[in-house]
Amino acid sequence: METMAATLPARKPYSFTNGKLAMWLFLGSDAMGFMGLIGAYIVLRITSPNWENPKLDPPFGINLTAFMTFLLIVSSVTMVTALSRIEKGDRKGLLFWLAMTICGGLTFLCLQAYEWTHFIHAKHELAVEYTKATTLAAPFTNYQATFFSLTGFHGLHVTIGVIYLSTIWIRSWQGAYTAEKHSPVELVGLYWHFVDLVWIVLFTIIYLLPDSVRDL
Amino acid sequence: MSEHAQASHPYYRIFGILTVLTIAEILWVYVVPHSRAMLAGGLGLMAAAKVALVGLYYMHLKYEGKLLWVVALFPLTLVVVMIAGLLPDALAPY
């Protein structure tokens, strides 16, 4: 029996690693988390008679968020380039393109912080005016709640992604990956592309959809 | 990822298409005149195309086996169920 086992070729039931399967399972469950939030957003938005339009707020100007979208698309292409470099055994290329991806993620986070700061400031001024006029505390609208929940949850993913990418960059610098052994680089790539993919959806439903979806 | 996948990744072509689609989305909102239904439908189609391109080419689903497809598509099935469940609430008069 032992001799027979030794002569048989090693069986490889699936064409992917356990790590890749685990990452896909995680991304699947994470996608359902996002869908819960997006579903709540859609119901609240459709059932609301008045929904604020982020395109009309100066700090939100569509140019900024369109640039943020472009930035994530660029960071996706730098990520796949990093992976293709290490597949060819080019460690310097891996380090460079991973660093570019990290820069893209950090710039995205800075722009989101800028957007949030302006949003909070603008809404605070409106709330002060409302209180002066009505002597009531300004309500926290569904629009604000869903905006912060969705973009905040995504921003958290970008933050974790930047930390994850930085860890992989350090391991690359230490020489942990080769052309034959680079599974962690592929896994961090999957995570990063997922973050990009979610933003594509958020950009459309938060910033681009018409003001009154119910009037469609 | 298979050897075939490594040999023929159209990464930069996909990047170009994603960029063009993003510009097209903005033009669709601000430049092209149409009804609100067409606006939402066009945006939905362009976003779906971008998501598919990222999933297929950047996440390499195009080159993966059936099991990973099942893992990736299962949440999408649940999304359809969730949307069907939310419709009564969304369409109820406010």
C-alpha cells in the first residue's frame, strides 16, 4: 500500500490554494454585509419624499468623487501589475507597484477625510441655522446616516487594505516572495480589487443616481 | 491562476475600458438628455459592466474553476432574494 501511494502522482483536487478559497469565502460574506447596508440605503432613499443631493454640495462636487473612483481603478491596475511582476520573479517591480498601490489607497483616504470634514462642517452650519429659526435640535437625516454608514464602512475597508498591503510590502522587502511562491500577494490583490469593486457600486448609487428615484 | 491566465492578461486594456466607462457615466448624468428611467438604467448597466470587468479580469474569475464561481456567485443569488424581499417596503406609499 505504501509503495503504491509513493508511485502515484500527488493529487491536486482544486486549482486554487486553501488561502484563495478562504479569501473568496470572506469576500462573499463581506459582500453580503455591504448589500445589507446598500439595501437599507435604497429602501430609505426610495421611500423618502425629499432626498438631499450630494452633487449639489460644493465639497462633494462630482469631480472629487469621480477622481476618487479613477484613483481606485488606477490602484487596481498597479496591484495586478505588482502580481504579474512577482510571477516573473521581479522583486523590485513587486515592491515598486505595491508601493504605488499603497499610495493610491492613502490618497483615497485623505480625499475621503477632506470630503467628510466639509460635509460635517456644512451640516453643522445648517443645524445651527435650523436651531436658531425653530429653537429645536436639528434632525439627523436618513441621508446623513446612510451616507456615513456606507462611505465609512467602505473607508474602513480601504484603511484595512492599506495596512494589509503595507504588511505584504514589508514581507516582500524581506524577500518572502518568489516567482514560485507568492500566494499572499495574490490574496491581498483579491481583497484590494473587492474594495475597488464596492466603490464602483457606491459611486453610482450615492453620487450619480437621480435626486428623486421614486419619480423614475 | 493558470499558466494561460499568466500569459494573456489584458490588464491595461481593461484599465482603459474602466476609465472610459467612468467618464461615460459622468457624461450620461450631465450631458446626455434622457428620462430619469433611462438615466438610472444606463448607470446601472455601466456599473454592472465595470463590476464584471474587475471581477473577471483583475480578480481572475475568468480563469478560475467552477467551485470559485459558486463561491463568488452565491452572495449575488442572496442579493436577488434580498431585493425581492425589500421591494414591498420600497414601493409602499410613504
